[in-house]
Amino acid sequence: MATKPLSRLDLNLLVALDALLTERSVTRAAERLSLSQPALSASLSRLRIHFGDPILVREGNSYTLSPLAIRLVDQTAIALESARRVFAAHAEWDASESTREFVIYGSDYSFVAIGRHVSALAAERAPGVRFRFNLHYPQFVQDAGHVLRTVDGILIPHGPVEGLRYVDLFSDGWVGVAATDNTLVGDEITMEVAASSQWVFTYQSQLAFTSAGRQLQELGVEPKVQTVVEGFLAMPAFIAGTQRLGLIQARLAPFAANHGGVKVVSLPFEATPLQEALWWHPVHDRDPEHVWMRLLFAEAGRTIAAE
């Protein structure tokens, strides 16, 4: 089939295609682009004619992507981002004059451990730059390759995310948390107490878990999880005044100790350290502002690792 000259293609369809592939719904894609549903339906019809493919395939009350559409997801995102960079380009880019907002997902731990340092560095060097730190969720991590096309990155240790670009930031260990009046726990949680006590876990599913919690299970202790809270900083509030136990990263130990009513203790096993990293989609590789942001995280990571 002959390729149409670029001058004869309506590049607005690229925007519509990206929204349809991302939202997988004509209604949601129209809302995203602030267009009427009939207008976007017309764009979808033109795209179907151009590609000779349905793009969106109805299954029950929802739509799924056709095999061709799945192949187009990354190509479309990269092409659209490249077009945006062309029209946003300036002769010189100066971070100190930028007003860009970077959207980063992660846990409250990652925001405390490194996000606050990156924010401080940016405030010194580029006061117009903003960061939006959003809490991730299991579905985000499961579909990170898709979601990261439209945000700037995710802070998460190695393990749950694969096949994306990343930069390692720092490593961290694990410690236990117990109530100060828990007479079963001294300076260390024993394996016997670990097996008999109730626990507060931060994540507990096939897709969301901590490496230390998984390691405890591999050592033959099936924790009796009484409470699940999707945040590390909230954990001490669920442990103080109880016989429950918890696991947190070593860099959060001072924050936990400051809560009151809890103590930080050693674990009865050598917990495998976690390696925190910033992950992003290849669509952002050559974006100069994104490169600057990644270098900022890398610098903050080196400072933390040297502490």
C-alpha cells in the first residue's frame, strides 16, 4: 500500500489516536480532549478507514485494543511526544526559567526518602518548576509500561517493574517496629514472636508487597496480618499500644521513633536490601527537561547513598 505524503495527513488524528489508545473509550477520550463524543467518534471512523482496522473492539460493555492498536500504543506516544517537543523547542532551554510540572508516582517512603531532596534542589535551581508526587497503587504498578507514557516516572524498588528505563538511586535496609510496651520484644523480634504475633503490613497481594515481608514468608513464617495500610508513615499509629509488629525501611526509622509509643528493633533474619530506582517510559528519553529531572534525582540519590 502506498504511503500517503505527510502533507495529506491530518496530524490532529494523532492526538485523537493517542487519547483513544490511552483511555480505550470514546467517551473518556472525548472528555480528555474536551471534545464532543460525536466529534471523536468521527475521528475514530477516519482512523479505522486509514488503518483498515477497528482500533477499538467492543467486548461486552467495554472496549479492548485490536492487535494492531496494541502495536501502535508506544509508536503513537513517541510520535506525539516528538511532535510536542518540536513545537515547544526554544533555541536554548534554561531550567531556571522553566514552569514545567513533573508528575512522579511512588510510596510515601520514596517521597520522604528522596522526593523531598529533589524538590529542595529544584527550588534552588529552577524555582518555576513544580513536582506533583502521587501515591502509586497496585494497578498502576501492574500496568506501569502503559501508564508511564503519560506521566514522568515512578519511584519504586527493583522487582515489581521491568522492561522500562531506570536509574538506580540508593539502597536501604529493613527494621522492625513494635510498641514500646510490648514485653515480648526487646531489641530484636525473635522468629518465635514473629510467628505468633499479629502484624501490620503495608501491602499484601501478588502485585504489591514488601521484599522483607516476602522474605519472612520464605523463611517459613506466615505472618498473621491483622491490618493492611498502604503507607509506611502511618504504620506506627497502628502499632502503638498494641502487640502488633511491622516492617519499615531503615531510613524511616527516625520518623517512626518520633511518632511516640513505638520502638525500632532488629529483625531475626538478614533482610535483603532494597534498591530504590526512578523508572520512566522510553518516550521521555530525549526530552531535555526530563533529562534534567532525571539528573536531579540521580544527584539526590548519590547524596543520600553517601550519608
